[in-house]
Amino acid sequence: MALHNTTACTRILLVRGREHLYVDRYETWVQYRSRELPKRVDLRPLADRLTDLEPGVAKWSASPPSGLTPTLRANPPSGLGTLTIRAELISHLRSAPAAWDPFAIIGADES
């Protein structure tokens, strides 16, 4: 929570040594009204891609975009460099279609 209170970013990549954790913040799950937030994408295809790129035994996993705070991480810690992980993550976030839109979900329930 301390980190979330110090940034306006809704997409966070935490790096501690070889441990990498990506999180979509809770605000992207709800109908946030004060500003437009980026739509969530499905991180599971990226997890598969990063696992394929791994030089060691690490396996990447990602939770579904419909969860409160979807995450992407490797277990055990990744053998990939942070620059590679960051580049793959940015590319995926830019190119993947939106997989969770809280305004569309609510609208679908009303019909």
C-alpha cells in the first residue's frame, strides 16, 4: 500500500534483484471517473512468451485480467535481464487488445 500511495501509475513493475512482479492496480478494475485509465490486457500470453525466453528453469505465470489486481511473475526468480523483461512487457501492453473494461462489463449487465 505504501508504494501505491506514492504513485499515480496504474501499472507497476517491481524489481528486486532477479525478482520481477508486475501489477495492474485495483483502480483499473472499477469504473474510475476522475481520469481515463489504461485498459487491462491479458498477461497470460506474455507469461508464456517469457517462459519460452527463459534461459533457466523459471516459469512465468499471470492471473486473469478480471481479478482485482492481476499480476505477472516468475517462479523461481527469472534468469532474464530486467531490460528484456521490461521491453517484452511494454511491447505486450502496447499491442495486446483490451481484456477488461469495467464500463463495458457494467453496460453488458444492463442490457
